[in-house]
Amino acid sequence: MKKILLALLLLANVQAMAQNSTYFAFKDSVDGGIIYDGPITFDDLNKEISFTWLKTVNEYKPAESVVEYLKTYMPAYTMVVFMGTWCDDSHYLIPRLERVLQMIDYPASKLTMYGVTRAKTTKNGEEKKYNVTLVPTIILYKNGKEMGRITETVKKTIEEDLAAIIAYPPSMK
């Protein structure tokens, strides 16, 4: 009986450590906000009540024709996103990206997102692997090959810039 109890206690400890190993959250010394550092999800972001900038997600109305295009073609792509919970450009683009992804039913399993520090680093150095120096950075991949990226701002709208990458990847421009 003691062995079973000990095993359950160890299992609970491992699960608690696994839950805390995704990202670090800490207070920003610049503005007192919360910074997320490491792998995150939209669910993680939405749980933080101080991220009022994210609550604008339903206010964004993307172009329906472009949403339909993305609904057809985006499932063939994976996406990697780097953003700063402290960054004004991320505050603007990330809710819009979330809205577009919701509208096209983009699978969460195809999205990898990282929170970065003000130094634009992540706890495990992923920014180096993806050559990220500005945030937000949104990178689309197809069959493991980078097809294009949106860096810091959009040229038109988030949905139109995503559609442009899909329609005309850099190798075809």
C-alpha cells in the first residue's frame, strides 16, 4: 500500500513539474506587466486576465473571401509564431491572428508559439533556430520548408499577408 501511495505521489510531482516546464511567467521590470518566456498557446495567453489586449480578438472582422481561401489552403501548412506579451506590435497582431485561425478552424497541433523576453530570447533558445530578431514573427512551413514569414507588421492585413505567402512563396516571387 505504501508503494502505491508513493508511486501516486511521485506521479503527481512529475505532472506538476511538466505543467510548469512549458514557459516562465515573470513580472516585467519595465512596466510591471507579465512576460511569458517559452512555448505558449492561445489558451495560456487567454488565462492571464491582465492581457486585456488579447480580449479584442472578436472585434476583428477579417475579409471573408480571404478567410475562405485560407480555410482551403492553410491546413497544408504549419506555423511558428514568436511574440512578446510586452510588445505593442504583438498586442495588435496576435489577437487578429487568433481570430483568423479560429475562423478557418486551424488545428492547434499545427501551431507552435513562443513568448519572448524583451531581449527577444526564449528560455530554450528557439529564436536562434528560427533566426528571429523582431516580434511578432509568424513563419509558415510546408513539408518542413519555410515558405514565408510576417515580421513585426503586416503589409495589408494578417489574413491577406498569410494568403500572399501561400499563393506566392518567396521561391516563386
